[in-house]
Amino acid sequence: MSRLHDKLAAIIPAMREEIQGVNKEFGDKVISQVTVAQAYGGMRGIIGLICDTSEVPPDKGLIIRGIPVKELANRLPEEIFWLLCTGELPSKEDLADLQMDLESRCEVPDYVWKVLEAMPKDSHPMAMLDTGILVMERESVFRKRYDEGMKKAEYWMPTLEDSLNLIARISPLAAGIYRMRFGKGARIAPKKGLDWAANYGHMLGLPDPTGEFANLMRLYMVLHSDHESGNVSAHTAHCVGSALSDAYYAVSAGLNGLAGPLHGLANQECLDWVLMVNKKFNGAPSEEQLRQFAQETLDGGKVIPGYGHAVLRITDPRFDAFHAFGARVCPDDATYKTVARVYKVVPELLKQIQKIKDPWPNVDAASGCLLYHFGMTEFSYYTVLFSVSRTMGLCSQLVVSRAWGEPIERPKSQPTKWVKEKVKSL
């Protein structure tokens, strides 16, 4: 057994006891109320889920197991996965063991590549990724153990096995898809001794003479790893997993949601807008030119992509981390310059619009320009990068929920007729 398995085995009994105790003592207490507007508006703001891996306070941004994400920006993704699962950062020995474990699991079965090669050449990279994950479901340890019969208290163990296998294989799978879909040549084998994110960068095959692309991959994977459980991808994976579907089914379902234009495509839209601005001005515009253009955009009833967030009411700390990376690595890059100047100009304009609650940039406002700087110009692939990172969060949430015995998700719904009759009596 791995050190991560042993660590979870040691802490899960106390976690179960704590959750069962809270539920027993406070189970009848009200923690949220629902308005008609929320019921019709996508359940926004309704507290109806428990997520111990991370939280997103509007005035602080992403916090992973009690640690603000800005304090984790220089960590490796493997450390973040351990933290998500256990609530603690790994020791050097723990990290080395996890890295060695992932390295031993990273081979994608040949039959997966055959299925992907049979898909139309113009298939979307996200469809290829989700298909590859779903095809690998035959490898599920959880399904085999469940079919054999196992105790409910043991569900987390094969779920962890599935999660480790999936996390180990998703980077070579995603990198192979990049090379296959965009005609980059043969797949590149993982390189022994590299950390998980650096190996992903290596397998993509983009030039990296300075090693900074590997650093970007590390940062990208950390910043996108988790974002509580109410977003579409996390909630979908959580819901599917609550039916005891294994990690392959749950993660594939969650990433299908991530592929939606309102969820995972935002960084593409942001970069599109920046490139359009640079083309209009034959390079990075001045702050005054940008101010005037942004005002015209807003006056025309259009939005500035990358500004505003469903939850946050501050500058997204993940944006700050990408912004700092760009300032260090590519301060003279035209796309980065425009992103930096937009940050100086646009929030002040948006503050003047009364209905806008959050005038600050989110993570998507900066990530795309950095990928573009390093030569990844295939926009449709950007969501795949997001998916590779977010798989850590989806899997860790699944392991934790199985560990404490979370039941199947089944909220109640009512028709509009019921709502109209109900409000009359209030």
C-alpha cells in the first residue's frame, strides 16, 4: 500500500466520527434558505453541498484545506493532491512516494489509443479526452471490487486506486491527444524522474529551453486543481459519483460539464479578445487607447471577457499568480502587456456600472496569454489543460465523500404551478 493510502486509513475514522457527530447533533438546524429567484436561477448561492477539500469565500478567493491558494503557488501539483485528500501537505518522503506511485501507473492502455485514432480527425480535443477516460473504465478497481462484494466502509480504498490511476494517466492521455489532434507527430513517452506537471509539458512537445514552460504547467495545474463543489464540473462529478459510479464515469461526466462555454471555455474567450485588441492597434495599446476602446465596448452592451465572477468580489488570487508569472517571465510579450494594461484600466470603468458586483479579473483573464506566449496557439485545447488539473479536485472530492459514506444526491423539485401556489400562502 502507498503512504497516501496509509495516511487516509489513519485519518478517516476520526473524519467519519466528526461528520456523523455534526449530523446527529445539528441535523435539524437550518443553514440556508431558498428564494424563488434562486430556484429559477441555477441554485446560485444556495448552501446545499458539503465540500471539505476547498472553499471560495467571496472576499478571499480559493482556499484549499485552510490554506489560501496564493500560498500554494510554488508547490507541486502532487503536493496539492495529497493536501486535498488528507488536509495536510506531504512530507518529502510522502511526496517522493506519491511521485513514484504515479510514475508506475502512467501507461495508457493501447486499446484507448485505438479508439481515439478511430474518431474523426476533426473531433474536439475535449470529446477525445472524455472518450479516452470513459474507455478506460474497464480498468476500474472500484467496479471490480464492488461486483465481488465489499463493505461500505471500504469504498474509499478502490476509489483511491482508480483516482491514482486516472491522475497518473490523464497527462499522457491529454498530451497524446494534443499531438494527435493537431498533427504534432508521434506521441512522446513520459520521462522518468520528472514531476507530474513537468512531464505533461515534456509530453506536449513544446520547446522549453529555459524550463519556464514546465514552471507554467506546475502553476497552472495547482491553480485550477479545485474550486469547492458547486461549480458545474465538480457538482456533476459529485452527483454521478454519489450513485456509486466509479471515478472514470464520474470524472468523464464532470469534464463534459467543463467543456461547456459557460464553464471551461472562458480563457479562450479572454485570449480571443486580447488578440483582437492587439490586432486593432497593431500591438499592445496604450492605457488611454485601451480605456477608450473598453468604454466603447461597454457602451455597445458587450462585456470585457475575464472580468467578474459568480462568487468572488475581489481580484482572483489565481489571476494575481499568473500576472506575477508573466511579469517575471515575459514582461515584453504583447499579449501579456495588454492583459496587464486591461487590469489597470477595466476595473475602474466597471466600478461605474452600478449593477456590476465584481469588477475584478478572474483566473481566465491571464492564463491564456501565457499559454499563447509559449506557442500553444490551439485554443480548443485549453480546456483540456483545465481538465487535467481539475481531475485532482474531482478525484479527491470523490475519495473523501466515499470515505465518510455520503449518500446518493437526490434534491426535490417542484413545478412552476406549485411555486405560484406556494408564494400565495407566504
